Amino acid sequence: MIRGSKPTLDSIRDKVESNERLSFDDGLFLYEPTTPLHEIGELANLVRERKNGNRTYYNINTHLNTTNVCVYRCTFCAFRADLRDARGYVMSDEEILARGAEAVDNGCTEMHLVGGLHHQKPYEWYLNTVRILHEAYPQLHLKAWTGVEINWFEFLTKRPVRQILQELIDVGLGSMPGGGAEIFHPEVRDKICEHKSDASKWLEIHRTAHELGLRTNCTMLYGHIENAYHRIDHLNRLRELQDETGGFQTFIPLAFHPENTGLAHLAKPSSLMDLRTLAISRLMLDNIPHIKAYWIMLGIGTAQAAQAYGADDLDGTVRHELIYHDAGATTPELLTVQDLRRLIEEAGREPVERDTVYNRIERDPTDLRRWQVSEPLAS
Ligand code: V47
């Protein structure tokens, strides 16, 4: 890392106004508690409006977690269960297909499909889930399996990542969600999820996905045992990969929810920390088009404010979310389209429905099942 003179708000403002990249040290300075949040927000808003104007995007989506049984024991996770745990479940093909039918009946354009790494389920089970859903509901975009699952499939099959991803694409995979990134730095990663794929593996999987033409998202789990250095290091690694491939479309900072986890003694990050992290992400990730304020995790009020702190996307209406609700999230299980549009309009922004890969969706307001892709949304 090259270190220049110590950053100030003025030097950072000059860089943002002239579209110059912020340095690692700039990022650390923005995380200092004495750097005023409202000033960081104003700068992030400048970048947000430069990239995405006054629009805030949302989609109509559903989640599907096919099993919560998982060989890993990440300390931050309240969702996972052991193989013989009474809480453990595995969905049948019929249940999976019923969720697809429900999604289509409710006008969903996307299914966010992830799950535990089940001790006894072969790779073919995960592959087949994508296949049967895609065959039955080809109009539903399948944003499925994180880099961590792909790494698990690599372990199970001993096949190269490229081949696994190609097989998934061939049966209907549309894109990949950004989960499993957590915090890349080994000082933290080794403590919260030591068995999971390390940073270089997670990044290699996304690099390969991008090379195969898949768009993917990326995330960062913050507000637990990490510090500002680890967060900026994480953003920096994502920015470097994006320089190479351009395949990330959205970054989602994920606030840690401690309830029912191995880190339940920690306090949940404050809304101020949430806004600071969203804004710093917008400023550091100058090459990623969208920053998502995931309302499920932030709460409605902070998701509204986030739209003035760098965020241009709220995720979707969402149904069947388990990961955050198992960890104590008190947000509703789903929002209606009217709720989402209202909370965007109340923030002074223009609501725009998108599909998973940021095409504008036109929808019949009297019948949510009638929709079509209109134009690609440039940013
Ligand atoms: O990787 C797990 C996080 C992630 C907890 O790509 C927790 O559009 C907080 O990645 N407290 C999964 N966070 C969710 C995810 C996601 C969500 C929304 C949209 C997209 C997208 C991706 O949730 C995990 C982990 O980082 N997580 N447990 C917890 N107790």
C-alpha cells in the first residue's frame, strides 16, 4: 500500500468531486468516529446521484433456503442446524416446486436460493434444485448458491470451479448472490468461519463466474469482531477484482445480528454505523454500479435514510427470509410493492422496478403476474 499525506475531509472531497479513487488511508479516515457522518453522507450521495440519478431500485423476489443443515459452524450464524438437530430441515422437490409456484403467482421475477452445506446431500441434489425450478418456471431468475456453496461442490465432486459453474448455468443458474464473503482478512475470518473458503477462493469463484458471463453480487458482514482496517481491506479486495472483471453489480453491507448466535454477547451495530458503512462503501467501491440497503437487515427507517447515504437499491419485497429473522431481525416478513414504493417516495426518490440484472420491469398494476422486461438500466 502506498501511503501519501494524511487525508482530510477537504482532500477527500476534492478527490470525490474530481472522480479520483480514494485510497486505503482515506477509507480509514472516513471510519474515524470524529469524521462527521453527515459530510461522508453528502459525498456518498454525490457519487450515488452521479451513477444512478434519483432512482432507487427494487424488485419482487422471494428467498428459498432448501436446508438449514450445515457442516460448518460459523459463529455469526443463527440459521444453521446440526444433522440431528430438531430444528434441522431439508425440503423435498415437491416443496421446492411449490415455492416456485407461489413465487410466480405473486409476480416474483427472482428467487434468491441458498442453503446449508448438508452432510449427506450430494452435489447433484443442489444441481437438480436449479434444474427442476428452471424447467418448471423459466421466467423466474435463479440467483443461486454463494461462493461458499460452489467451494463445497468443488470439495464434493473434485471438479474445477469452472466446470461446476458451467453445469449450473446449463441447468438454469441466472446469477450468484453475494453471501459468504463475511470479512476476508484472516485475522477475523479464522475466528468467525475458519472452515469456510478463504478470501482468495471466494474471489477466485466470483472471478470465474464473471469470466463465464455471470453477474454476481458481493457483501461484507460488519459490526462483530472486525475493525475499520479489516473493513477497508475487504472493500479494497472487492474493488481490485472488479477492476479486473467488472462482473459485480451490487454491493450489500450486512449488519451483524447477534441473537441466537455464538456472538450473542455483542451489541448490534447502531444505525449510525450502518449509514457510515453504506456511505464509505459507496465512496470506496467506485467501480461497482449499485449499493444495496437491505431493508430486512437495516429496518425500514434506516433503509429510508440510506437512500441519502449512497444506497440506490433496497432489494425486494422478499418473502420467506430466514437468515436474519432467525438472528433476531424485527422487520416484517415481506413488504408489498406499495409499501416499498412508498418508502422510496417518502425519501424523495423515484422507485424503479428492476429484474436481477438491472433491466427495467414494466408491470400491470392491477395484476402483478403480468410483467415484462423493458429496457436495460444503464448506470
Ligand atoms: O453470508 C448470516 C450473513 C449472508 C448473519 O446478493 C448474517 O443480493 C447478520 O448474502 N447477522 C447471507 N448477517 C445473506 C446475503 C444476501 C442478502 C441479501 C441480498 C443478497 C444479494 C445477499 O448473511 C451470509 C452472512 O454474511 N449473515 N448470519 C447474522 N446473524
